[in-house]
Amino acid sequence: MIEEQGPADAGLIVQDVVYAGLEAMRAAVPLDLCAYLHATEDQGPQLFLGAPDLASIDPSEAFSLFTALRDALHDPHEGDETMLLGGYLAIALSTDGPLSRGLHVVGRRETPFEPEERAVIARLAASLGRLIHSVERPAATAQPEHTKAGAPIRVAVEMLSDRARAEVSAPFGDEIRTGTGEAPTAPRAVALAVIDAVDASLKLRDTAEGDIGGERAVLVLLTDSAERPALGATLIDQTASDALRATASAALDAALRLSSR
């Protein structure tokens, strides 16, 4: 009997295909950077990183790398150019489907790619892109609500003597969930409160702020029980309260991505 594939199943298959593809690229060609960005109309760019290990780089480097990859997603790439991206000599290949856009980016710190290596990477990236976009088609008409990040309803932070205590109310499907968190800094407390509200099994790896095109933004990195990472990013305004709401939004974005896998 053939069972109909639901949207949640399709999302899991896309994830599995992406990670398998990154492993295949690393097995075929020595790489210091191996990444795939996936963007749909409903969701912003989602980063899948095969190398480097996020645990091995600091938050500022992670932020710079994510920003550079996101900027590269906007332009078409055919794998025939070498660009300096986040400190890597990188090549990129874009793919498009009816529901999403994808970008494979691979690079090395010092050694340029040989023509034969470029050819292998181009074939793998093109084939994987077609497969990813094809698998995604059954989800065209029914994206599950819990995979769509929304804005936090309420963010409250209380500063104690040496710690911050946060309470965040956030949408999750058809309900509003409230969570609390404590940490040495307010942004970490807010991110932990989002985790408490959405999925307590998730882990907070780090939070960071930086500039993107002259705008301030916050980046939150979470991992699930299988140590798979997800990045959430949100632009912020100039006030402290807006910065904390942006932190909550970024954490919610990453948490919902992981909870839907």
C-alpha cells in the first residue's frame, strides 16, 4: 500500500536529503566550508552546515558566515566563479524549485579548487538541488502552522543582582505558550524562555548581535537532541526592549524549525 506523504514528512525528507548531500560533498572533495541555504516564501533562509562544526567557531564568525551566505543567496551562481566569503575561497551554485530557492556553497581556507573538483561539486550540487526541490512539492498546499515562526506576544525581563529572569509568551500552532528562563545576560534568558515555551529538549548554543547592511540584527543558534543546528535571525531597532523582542523572535524562529523536524 502506498501512503500519501504529508507536509511534515516532506520537511523531514528535505532535511535528510540536505545533510546526506553535504556528507557526500565532503567525502568527494576536501572542504573547510560546506553549506546549503534553503529559502521558501513562508520562511527566511535556513542554514544547513556540514563544515565547519559550529561548536568550533565563535559567535561573531558564525554571524559573519551566515550573513555572507544569506547575501549570496540573492544572486544567481553557477559554480564558475571563486569568491571570498567569510574568510573562505568559495564557489557557489544556485538551484530553484516551484516552492523554494537553494544555494550550495563550498570553500577552503587557502587552496583553490582544481577544475576537476569544480566539476564534481557542480554535478553534486545540481543533482541534490533538483532532488530537494522535487521532494518539497507535496507540501505546496498545506504547510503546518507550527513550522511558521510568528512574533512573540510578550517579552518581560527582570534584572536581578547577577542574573536576568525572562518570561516570553509566544505562538505555537493555534495556542499561546509561555516559558521562563534565567541566565547571566538578558538575551540568553530570553532565548531560554523561548525554549521553555516551545521545546525544553532544545539547547541554546549562543546569541550574538551584529550589523547587516547598516542595520542591527540578532542571531540565535540552537541545537536539538541530535546536535542538529538551527539559526534564527531578526533585525532590531535601537532600544533595549526592541533588542530583546528581536532576540525572542530569532530564538522562536530557530526553535520552530527544530521542533518541526
